[in-house]
Amino acid sequence: MTAGQPLHADSAAQPQRPRHSISPPAALDPGAVPSFPPPEADGDESWVWSQIKAEARRDADAEPALASFLYATVLSHPSLDRSLAFHLANKLCSSTLLSTLLYDLFVATLAAHPSVRAAAAADLVAARSRDPACAGFAHCLLNYKGFLAVQAHRVAHVLWAQSRRALALALQSRVAEVFAVDIHPAAAIGKGILLDHATGVVIGETAVVGDNVSILHHVTLGGTGKAVGDRHPKIGDGVLIGAGATILGNVRIGAGAKVGAGSVVLIDVPPRSSAVGNPARLIGGKKGEDVVMPGESMDHTFFIQQWSDYTI
């Protein structure tokens, strides 16, 4: 294989078959692909994978120009982790970082860490349920760079924990170059994460992001520039962070809180409250455990009703 050449399905999927023996995917009735997963299946990796394959077959039948790509990336693989490893390897390879090396790295990491595989499935469900522009699970797997950047980060995080830090940092650099998302390998990220649009997201070394968090483009979870040690934000479960928001320092954003677009946050934000403006101003949020977390509802604007001096 020539250096930097993308990995082909025949070299990754088992068993190998000659190219001439590959038959086109069977047609699938579009009605067989559910538009939304049943609630009991949210964490079911096998269920999500079955939906991805069904969507890929449907799309290959509807758009022959994509049939070869869909077969190589999805339909030739036995599981979600194999498909994801193949796709990430082809996306992130370069002339000096070979796709075969990356594929083996991703496959080994995903196989050894079930929690990483489960988090990937939860992230797919998050994108499908929260983003109205998400056409399907396969669309997210193949085309959402925020999703792909987070999955690559999880592998880099495992490498970091194994003290393989040079490789972890090299992977971080490559992810930043390809996807325009810069997440330090030491940062801890939960499951059910949506990086919506994702361009320009920066997450620092000691940052922690909880479960079911939604983050839009050009968000920074950074340091103040003068602190050392534990110096990055801690984001609770169910938080929504709007586009262009900047959160600096070792501050805590409570569970179910919301940070408005363009805000600059330098202080703690209590649970289920909103921080808006530059510098951010705190606004009391909705009370009660029955209120849907903003990280899941994607409601960016309810705080405006409580901001009495908001004018246009």
C-alpha cells in the first residue's frame, strides 16, 4: 500500500472477497427505516447498528453513485465498531500516518473498551434525536465531523491513560487538522454528546464534560492563561452551550444549565440556570426534576422570557 493511501474495505473487513464477487446491496423499503429510535433502545448498540445498515442499503439503492462508498464503509463490516474504525482511519490517515495503522489502533481500542463503543452509540442517538437536520444514523456516522472528532478523542483518551502520550497527541493534532475540533486527550467526555456543526470547538486538558451535553460551534472550554494544574471548566450533565460561548477557568457549570451564544463565563453557573452576555449574567432557570434538560431539548431561548430588560 502506498503511504497515505486510504484503507479499502477488502483490507479491513473479514472475510476478504474479490472485488468482482461483490453484489450490489438489496433494495429496502424506506418505510422499514424508523425515523426515530424507540426509547427503550437508546443504549442498544446492536439496534443502532441495524438502523445504520438499513439506511445505508436504502441510500445505496436510491443513489447508485454512493453505493460503492456505502458498501466499503458500512455494509461490508460486521459491527458498528468495525465500520467506525474503518471510516475514522480513512478520514485521519496521511502520508506518514497510515490508514492500516490507524484502523488496527481503533479496532483494538474499541474491542477492549465496551464503554467507548456504548458511548459512540449514545452519541449517534443524541445527534439523531436532537438535531432536526440529521437525516439518519448513517448520515451522522458518515458525515458529522463533530461525532467523528469525539470518537477519535475517546481513542486518544485511552492512549493518554495508557501513557502512550506521544501517539495520543499526534492523534489530537490530526483530528484538529481534519475536523477543526481541538480536544486535549486528557479531557474527560461523557456519553450522549452532540457537537453541533463542531467547527472551532476547543476543549482543554483538565476539562470535564458530563453526559447528554450539547455544544455548538466555536465553543471554548479553556484556561485563563495564567493558572496551572486543574484549570479548565467542569460541565455537568444535560448542559447546553450555545455557539461562540467561551468558558474560562476551573469553573463549574451545573447540571441542566445553559450558556447563551456568545457568552463569556468566568464564574460558576448553578444547576438549571442560564448564563448570558459578556461578561455572563446569571438568570434563574426552570425548576423541577420533570423539566427536560436543555442539553437534550436544545431550547436556546426560554431564558429570554425571564430577562425583563431584553430588547431588540
